[in-house]
Amino acid sequence: MKILFVSPKKADSGLAAFPVFSKNRLEGVAREYRKDSKGQFGRLLKAAGFEGEAGTRVIQHVLQGSRAVLHLVGSGARREFDAERFGAEVIKEHGMGNHLSITLHLDGFGLSPDETARAAVGARLAAYQFLKYRTTGRGMTATSVKTVRVSVDSPAKARAAYQGFHGPVCDGQLLARDLVNEPANKLYPKSYASRIRRLGKLGLEVEVLGESKMKALGMHALVGVGQGSPRESQLVVMKWNGGRKKDKPVCLVGKGVTFDTGGISLKPGAGMWDMKADMGGSAAVVGAMMAVAGRKAKANVVGIVGLVENMPDGLAQNPGDVVTSMSGQTIEVQNTDAEGRLVLADALWYGKTKFKPKAMVDLATLTGAILVALGHEHAGLFSNSDTLASAFVKASAASGEKTWRLPLDPAYDRMIDSAVADMKNIGGREAGSITAAQFLQRFVGDTPWVHLDVAGTAMKNARTDPRETTLGTGFGVRLLNQWIKDSYES
């Protein structure tokens, strides 16, 4: 899909979409359509009882004096207008039709370049589909739209905002969606690492550690998770050096369980096919690193993903096993289906000791408990730093990727003490998301750290937002880039 930012003028073909605010407030080129239609425009609105209220729509095939199909979207109060959602709604409604081009008219409303750029992002997100394994024929529903024009008052400024930030971040989000949607027989640790290597062409430094290297480093928590699979586990390190040489990096860490059966603590069969998406945290980190490189971020950023497959086998980890992590701390594995925190334990410690970052963030589809607490709308946010947590709350609001902070407390930490090792990998039924975060906190020391439990936001089967089209959402890519931009590039 080609994205163009153009000066205001009447479209001569395709579909022209306009937001109309309360009391039929029209601006920009929309006024020209009304004037040139010799009253037809007003009669159309009156007949439909249209007054610009949010959620209402009027479609008119051709007005007098125009060859374009007009689509008016009731957008309610101007202060509540969401340009990104507007772009998504138009594509969702007309993207599978016969229109090769769609013009989103945002001229005359005084929108900022960022707002108009995000309309294009909304269009791209709504047009996304994962069809690579579908053969031609029945069920193919690829979008017909080849070009989206965003009509704005200052095309150059909108284009700069899109190309300099929003476009590359959208690229990263779509990559994250692709990764989550891939089946596990196609995306497994080594093939995943190979795909990440390709990002080197953007300027990322990529290093892959295999099992022998990880064992030599003492990463027995991570390697133990994958020992039931014939597929070798991997640790992939991505580096972007866009800041000053003396500046310490920020470190992003992602859980990448490419398929999670639960291991010997086997999951129920119903819905297990979605466990290909248990690498959603790693997908967000990979997508974020792609975006950081694509927009040439003026910051030093390290991305680390631990890639494993959790399978039951004669060599698989047993409930009750004790493993020694890279930190030297021992872990009693009471439940092999609480494996993500074992992967993150070694990845976090490696990032902390190798790069000495100014801040660390991990993302993981870690607990079902976070779904009970927050559903699919907010990711759970945990932090050992109020300052860092506040920065993430602000980035969350700016990016549109919602988070909700939950507590950490010594009382919860005691729930993971073990009688036979330094800790155990589960803390009981209560406060499951919190005890998982407490476990991770034992591997970050004093480094400012945020943990995002994205089990409810990285993958969704029920979709209520026009920007979400498939199992994988790509959640986290925008949030991470907004945080990096606001905190380290301003």
C-alpha cells in the first residue's frame, strides 16, 4: 500500500472520506463538495438524519460535479477525534471493495503533523492480513486499495512526521504481527534467529548465541526450558548505536517461546494452537529494534530475545528439578508451564551484566492471571522505579498502547521462596502476575526496570478495534519507541 500526503483538492476518482464533526461541521475541501453539489449534499445529509454524531456514516456514490465516491464519517466532538482510528475505519469498511485509491481528507481541521501521519498508520494497520499460507481462490480477502492519499494543509510536515517516526514504527509493528502469526513449524528458534539476522541490513548489529555458548555462560534456566525439544534454543542480541558513544544503552528483553505445550506440566488441548503466539514479547522487541533502526533513533538500544520451544519429552525438564541460573541463583522448577520467567531470568541477567544499561524493559506473554486482572485492553506494568514507571505511563498515553501499573512488595516476594532452592518458579494461585514479576525482579538488581505482562494484549482472538485484524497485534512496538523517543532523544 502506497502512502501519499497531498495538498487539499477534490479527488477525481476512488473514494474520498471526510470526518464530519457534531452539527455537521465541515472544513476544507468538504465545503467545496457541498458548494459544487448545488444542494444535493445538504439534502443527502438531511434525508439520512446525519448530524456528525460519532459512529454514524453516510455514503453517496457520486455527487454532482464529482467523479469520486464520497464517504462521510460522523466523528462527534472535535476534541475527541482520533485520526488514526478514522483512517482504520475507512479502510475496514471499504478496503475489500473495488476502490484502488482512497483519499482521507483531514484538511481544514488544524490537525498536527503527528495526527495526520497517524491516519496513514491506521489505514495500514486495518489493511494488514496474514495470507502467506493461503492459496489463491476461496477465502482470499486481500485489500483492493493500492494507494492511500492523506489530504492535509501541510503535506511536507505530515510526510516528515510519517517518514521520521510513525512509518518506521508501523513497519516494526507489522513485523511483530507477522512473527506472532507464523506457525511454530515455520518459526522455531533457529529460523526465528535467521529472520532477525536479516535486520542487519538496517544497521543493527546482530549476534546469535547457541546452546553451547549459553551453557558456557551458565544460562541453565533458559537452556533447561528447551531441553525437551530437538530444536536448539537461541539467544539473539541486537544492538543499535545511534546515540553518543559514551552513553549507556537501554535494554529491551523479550520472551520468545515459539511454541508452549507446557512441557511435562502439559496444557489442556483446547486452544493450544494459539501457543505459537507465546513469543509475543520477543516479537515486540524485534519489531521495536527494527523501528529504532528504521527511523535512525538518536539513542543506544540493545534488544535481547530468548528463543526456546517448550516440549514434553524423555529429556524434558521435570517438575521438582533444580536449575542454576546465570546469576548463580538456584531455582526449583515446580511447574514446567511457568517457563517464560526462566527464559527471562538468564536473558535479563545477561543484559544487566553485559551492557550495564541505564534502564531495562522486558515484555512477555507471561501469565494467564493478567488476563483475569486486566483482560485484553491493558498490559500489566511492574517496576522497581517510580520515575521509570511514570515515563512509561506517559508513553502509553501518547502511543495508544494501554498499560496499568500493579504492585511489587516483599510480601509477594516471599511467596516464591523455596525450601530446596533459592526460589521456586511459581507462587501459588493468588497474585500470579505479581509473583511472576517478583521472580524477575530478582535478576535485575538495582537497574531501573519495567516488566510488561502482555499476555492479554499481544494476541487477541476477539477484535473490537478496526486496527486489529489477526491473532497478533504487535503490541509494545509503539510503546517502546515512544518511551525511547521521549526519554532519550528529546
